[in-house]
Amino acid sequence: MNKKQEPLPQTDRRRLPWELPRFRNWIAVARVHQLWKKVFGEALAPLGIQLAHYDVLANIAHHPGLTQQALAEKLLVGRSAMSMLLPELERRGLIERRGDETDRRVRRLWLTEEGAGLTETAMALHVARLDAMMTVLSDAECDSIGEMMRRIAASLEGRTEPGA
């Protein structure tokens, strides 16, 4: 633009992403997610685990005997990520990988006694931190956000949004 040109009015130029409500709102969601990872990661540090370890342990606690493949799918990670995390947790005595009784190719995951204790402690931290974070919302607001995020997740999982 030269000195004689006037800037284009907002209606005559392409809007920038941060001027769009959906973009701004998504940035807010992403920021909360990043801040949560930081806050919860700091809470887990004294237990000697990271967020990725917690994700694995909590999922095994929720679904004992889960296969390695199913765990990778639940966590939306590849096999390579699992092949790095699982041996580490096994060496630390937190999980066991056992062969499947009917399919020798399948490995099932179980918490050890030590792993179950650590997971229970970490889950209590998780619940306490979540509760503290969500106190700025009413129960109805919290339920509303949850419902909206489940709808967005379903849309992304099914790619049902326009233009998928």
C-alpha cells in the first residue's frame, strides 16, 4: 500500500482468523488444553510419571486386559509410541504384558500391584485438579461444555462436518 492509499474497510478485505468467533473460541479451548497439560504434568512429577505414562496406566486401570493395539487406538497414538512407553512401565514394575490365551500375536496389559497403587494416587490427583479447575463453572455450564465437546469429537471421529 502506498502513502496515498487508504486501508481497506473491514468489509472489503479478507477477515483474519483471530477475528472469527469460531477461531477465537477454538484457540481458547486449545489454550486451556495446553495449560491443563502443564498443571497436571506438574502434579504428576512427584510421582515420577509423565502425562503419557498416566494415560496408559489410567486406561489399563479402566480396561484391565486391554490389548496394546486397543490402547494405542484409545490414546490416538501409533504403535511406535506404545513400543517406547510400555517397556519403560514394565521395567519399572508398573504393568505386565501377557500373551492372549487364544491369539499368540496379541499382548494384553495389566497393572501390577505397585502400578495399581500409583495409578490410584495419580487418579485422585487428576480428579482433585479437575475439580479445582472447573469450580469457575456451574454444574450446568460444565455439563454443557462436556456435551459440546462430545459432539465435536463425534463429528471429527465420523468426519460428519461439512466439507470433510
